[in-house]
Amino acid sequence: MRSDPFELVRAANPVPSPTAFPADVRARITTAIVTHTRCEHGGGIVSALRRAARLRIFALAAGVMVVAGGTTAAIAVLSGQPSAPPSGTFTVPTGATQRGVPGAPTHYSITATPDLNGGAVGWCLQDHFYFAQGRYSGGGGCGHIQLADTAIVGVNAGSGSSLIGPLDRRSSVLHYASYSDLVYMTTARVAAVRVSPTLTIRTRADPQLPDGYRIAVAIHESITSVLAGQRPQRRSSSPNPFAVVPLDGAGRPIPSHLAPFPPPREPGAFWQAQPTSGVGPQPTLHRPPAGACEIDTSALRGIELFFGSVVQHIRGVPQLTGRTYLSCAETQFGYRNGVDAAILLDAQHPGSAPAPIPNAAPVPGHPGIVDEPASDIGTGKALTARRVGNAWLVIETGGTVAYRVNVLGHLAACVHLHGALCAPPA
Amino acid sequence: MATPEWFGVMFERHHAQVAAYVRRRAPESIVEDVVSETFLIAWRASERVRGDPLPWLYGVARRVLANQLRGQRRRLGLVSRLRRERSPSDPEPLPGVSERIRAALLALSERDREAVLLVAWEGLTPNQAAAAVGCTAGTFRARLYRARRQLARTLGSSPVAETGTGVALEAGEA
């Protein structure tokens, strides 16, 4: 037995292996840092990061909440305001013409994309606010799924404020643009959502949504004037986004529960290419470890592997009722841009044909490859995919369509489900 | 000026290790906050990040973590004064570490403890760890030597020869 005290301390390491944050958390942190720092004063970014974290915690707590009024028999005429479109423009003057003033957001977009995290099931729902000079902010969450009693599949809400002027430090009053959004992704039978006694939003269809889902969006914008040294307060009248009642076409409440959080997922083994610190000598990985699904990047020269997750045994999630994907392998690597690659299976019945990638269009001249360019306009990231048997091999990255097609074409994939099914680089 | 692409790649490469650094020393509830602020500083002070950024990030995370814990202690103290109750206990340091090892580590000075942990848990070489804590390699080695001797006394184990301890301790570039 070794008696070196140093070895005793080393062996007592409470976290022997680093674990990456989930994709939505990583995106929220990097987006907040890169975008807010240039448009907020003082500690704005730190509070923005914490606001986002609080909203996430709130979402966790509310995940098991029974949607209010589900059994109420009252019948009302379906009314309410129409949903705003999933992408649109703001009308508040930006104020950004004044040098050094960040200005108000000019437009927004809301996206629903598959969760690519290895082992994950479900959809990511995110909002993006765009400012002048290419700046943007936003956030959201993943793990949105549909079960038998689910009518509201996903909820997202965000708010912010941005100085629109004046920059003159001697001024006693500052003007901020305040903006917020409230977003519901629902099943096809939901005609409207009642958020509060005074706010009902009628849902609308949208081609980017999966499985015939509908969306209800409310956008609020206003100008707030505050004394210098203060920050605009959150609207006290903001409704609780989770106290929502889904309504059918006749205005009747639909009994519904929000899906459990965290959602079901396949256990995935996390790996990273660089040796893990503090647990003794380890080799540098030059390819992702084996598992039930494999992504082979070896045909791409000059890449830098970062990390990923791979599922060891594929079981599926039979209790799902909506069509969604199970990511059985994810590999993140650098190849001029950061690239997130994943293999997506049908989550309910792995091995059966997966649902089409929502809103994806065939890439001319590249049979079998589809591209969904609007998945994240702010970061310039898009989703490009090709079929590997009854699975999708997808990448999410920036750059041009030609770049994405080139990267995707150099990847190989294997799915070990009922025997191995492998596809070489295209 | 760093680009968002540079920052994105640096974050993807190193955030898991920075998060592990924080988790080894503090409760899970503040891990995300500390990591966020660490990378915020990295983004704002990107011109200071040269060579391998990881030791530098550990150094920033150490200071951010100290500020967070200080703030938490102040808040707990204020709550206790307001309620005229016994002060709630501070967040448990080194969560998940056995009582024996924790006691031995907490008996070290903060500087000596950090020297040991950067090498034993983060796997840094002494030269990398010296860069992380902002001292010379010679000073760092002296801290490490002092800490090992005290650990040997506290844990009742025999000190080993300078050349006998694992890879990390002896793998310095110097």
C-alpha cells in the first residue's frame, strides 16, 4: 500500500473526470458573454447571466407543475390575440445612431431544433434578439418532449433592456428599450393558450416546427425612462409563463401536464480528447470512443477533437407520443469553425425511420443532404444532415452551405442496433 | 481583440475543466456562476491570455470563487444578524472529500493547499501551477515541499523522496 500523502490526496479527488455543461447552458453562457458585454454597462453581463440561470431554475421547478385549469368545464368562445410570428421586427426606435449607445433590438427569432447532446431526447426552444452591428442575445432550454397527456410541449420566456440614450453622463434621465417574449410550443390540437385572465394567445402553424406542432408567441416592447444610476425594473404585471391553460378550437381547456424535467434520456458516456487532469497518465484521444453509435472524423484532416458523449446501449423512450429524436452519439470538434456532430435516431422506436428534419431543404447538387439554415441566425449556425440507414447524421456549425456539406461529406457513421449499419464518407 | 469564434473554441475546450476545478472546491449551486464569470473575464481580458490558457483560467477561477464565497458568507452573516439566530454554517469547503483528507488539507495554509490541489487534482506541472497562482516556479516548489511535509505529518504517512512522487510533481518543464 502506498503511503505517499500526495497520492492519498490525489486519490481523494472528488471530481475525477470533468463534465461539460449541457449544450443549452454552454450556448446561453457564451452568447450572453459575447453579446452583452458590448451593450450593457457595469455588471450588466453578470446579472444577465444570473437572470438566465434563474429562469432555468424556475423552469426546473415548474416542470412538474400541473397545468392550471385542466379539468375546468367552462366553455368560452375562442378569442385572444393572434400569435406573433416566430421571427419579426421591433417597432421601438433603436436609438443606436448615437455613438456608444447600444440601442434597442431590431428584430427577433424563435427556433426549435433537435437536442444534439449525446443521450438526449427532445427539442431545444430558444429565442434570439438581434441588435445593430451584428450583436445578439438570447437563451432557452432543451429537453422538450411530448407524452400522452402533454399539450404544451415547450415553454420559453426571456426579457431584457438596453440603453437607447442619451449617453451624456450629466443627464439625469436615461431611456431604455425593454423587450420580452413569451413562447409556447404546443401539440397540433391546441388552438390557443390562456396565460392570464387578460392574455390569451392563439397558436399558429410554422414550417420550422416538428410533428405538426404549433406556436404561440407574445412579444412586448416599450421604452422605459429611469433616473441615472438606476436600472429599469421588470414589469410587475408579467404573467407566470407556467400558469398556462391550453385551449381547443372551441375555447375549452385541454387537460394537460407539462412533461417531467429532466426528460428521460439514454445514459451516455462523456469523453474528452485531452487527457483528464488529476487522475494519472492517460492517452490523448485521436478518435471518439466506441459505443452504440460512432462518428468517425478521421477523413477530415487537421481537425481538433474536443469532447462528446456516446450511448452504450440503445433502448428508446416508448412513452413518447410526439415524434422526436434520440441523439446516440455526439462529437464536438474544431475545423475552422466549431462543429457539433450527432447521430439522431427515432426516439420512440430506434431503428425505425426518423422524422424528417423540420424545415430542411435538399441541397442542390448533393443528393441525400438537407440543410436547415435558420436554426440559429445569430451565431450563424445551421443544421445540415444526411441519412445513414434509419438515422440522421447531422452537423450544426457556421460557415457556408458548401463548408457544411464538405464537413458532413467527410464524416462516417455507424449505428449498432440490429447488427452494425455503417456509412462511409459521402 | 478576440473574436467570438476564438472565444467559442476556448470555452468549448476548457469550460469542463474549469467547472471541475470549481466543483472540487465549492458547492454545485455556484459552479455555473463561477464558470460564467471566469470566462467573462477571459473574454474581456483576452489580450492577457497567451499560450496555454488553462492555468490562467484556473487562476481567474480561484479569485472569482474566493469572491463568491466571501459574498455568500457576508449574506449568511447578515441573515443571521437580522434573525438574531445562530449563524448558519458556511458552505462546506471541499465537498465530497473524506473527513480525514479534508481535515489534513484544511490544516494547510490557503496558498499551500492550492499548490497541492493544482498538482494533485488539476494535474498541472509545477511550472503551470506557478503561472496559475502568479508566483515564480521556485516559490511554488517551496510551497509544495512545505505542504507535502505537513500532509505527511497530519496523515501519519511517511514522507517520500522528492523523486518518488508521481508524474505531475516531477514533470515540470524547468
